[in-house]
Amino acid sequence: MRAQIGLLTYLNKSPYNGFMKILGIMASVFFSISAHSKVTYQWLGTSGFALSDDRTTLIFDPAITRIPLYDFLPFRTVKSDTTEVDFWMNKCGVKSIQGTFVNHAHTDHVIDAPYVVKKFGGKLYGSSSVVNVGLGQGLIQSQVQKIKHGESWKIGNFTITPYNTPHAPHFLDIMLMDGHIEKPLPTPTSAWNYHVGETHSFLITHPSGTILFQAIGRVNDNDVLKNTKVDVLLLTIANRVSSEQLIQKRLLPSKAKMVIPLHYDNFFFTMRRDQIIDEVWGVKVDEFKEKLNLQAKHVKAQWPKYCEQVSVL
Ligand SMILES: [Zn+2]
């Protein structure tokens, strides 16, 4: 017994004990880093994507259902194509969702959000217009959350903060489907009833790093995000003023080490299942790639296929 106590006292004071303590600290630091170390991104088409760590999956702008141009004709109506949504969610391996965020209430951002929330769980976060899309399709108050500029929501290890980044006109000074959705919007309904509402970009922080989802392909003069530094930039390139503007006013000041362009595939056609991405008319992806190469060569640009996993943090 005395020998055992003597041995314990020796181990406690010995260099061996100090070494073990250091090893223990190193192990706990390693495990706490590795517990948060992996955030993956998967593109869901247009500006839709999933972000996941080992606990949580968040979805942004689920619009897997594509609205062909003829569905914008008078008397045509639209609704979520749940077979198509199920196919892609299954392909991406999405089993449950803890939060769905929508940047504005046009069909190419919001159309599948109510279905995704009903099927995979979590809440729908967005403007009052986005909330009215959810309520119109049977979500109840506890499944929707109206968001405000600068207010944060913590879901698992993610913290999501929306910032107002106003939608740009579609051509000249004309903004299609302008205004707000003032009351619950049941479907099927005309695509023209999806009024834009407020538009938000999202700053997403995680113990492993920071991501900015720039939801609009333009940077305004009173840019609320001009001093925001991030690790990864998810960058809408549709309807941009110029590639230079996005690179010089958003990408380079953000100090991002990785950029993933969004909203350049043709959202008037069904998502192709053969891994080919059809570009939307006039988006000029090659020109954007060329400018990235000239002005931001040090930033890693990723162009994943639908559902392809990209390790972002
Ligand atoms: Zn829009």
C-alpha cells in the first residue's frame, strides 16, 4: 500500500506526469478542432446549396423545381415538383435539415422551401414574403421565422446573420415581380405572384471559419458588407454589372481564400442528371473565369457539379 502511494506521488511529480498532461491537452485541442473541422458545401442548382457539418444541415434557396418560360404566360400556374426535389435531395444525401434560409421570394429561390421544411424538418427563415410562401403551403407559425437585417440565428454550430442587399432590376430600371407577398400564398399559383420582398445576403459563422453567401450579383454604393472578411465567398454572378465590380468590390475586400460562383445555370430547364451544367443565357461564365484568373489568381475558384461535395471549412 505504502509502495503504491509512493509510486503515485512519484508519477504525479515526475516529468512523465507533465508529459502526459501535455499529451492530454494536445489531444483535447485536437479533438475540439476536429469536432468542428469539416463543413461541406453541395450545390442544389441556381443559388441553392446545402451546408453541413457532422451535426447540422442548412439549406439555402431551394429551387430545384424549374419554371419554364411558357409557365410565365397568363393563366399558367406553378408549384413545387416534389418528385424532382426528392431525386436531388436523395442524390445529395440529405436526410434531415435543421434550417432553410431563403434570400428573396422569387420562384427561383423559394419555390421548394415549404416542401423541404415539411419533409426534412427545421424552420423556414426569410422575409415576410418568404414566410407567406411557407404559410400558404401549410407551414404553421412554429415552422416559420421572419428574419431581420443584422439579427443572428444559431443553429447547431452555425450562426447565420442576414444583411439587406437589395435586388437589382432585371433590365433597364424594370424589376419583375416587385413588391411584397402580403398574405399567405397557396399553390398552384401564377409565377408572377412570387413578389420579391426583402432581399438578404447571409453571413454564416462556424467554429471552423466564416462564409458569406452574396445573394445578389451586384455591390451597391452603400454596401453594408464592405468591411466583412470571410474564408469562403459563395457568389451570385447572375445579373452582375460587371465581373470587375464583383471581384474588386466583393471578392478581394472579403479576403476570401475560396470562391464558389452561383446562379449561372439555366434555371428555366430541369436540372440535368448527366453532370452537365447548362449556362443561363448571357451569364458569360468564361468571361468571369478569365477575369478571376487575371484579378484574383490567388483565390481558389470551385465550380462543382450538382450535389458534388466541396470541403469549404
Ligand atoms: Zn430574383
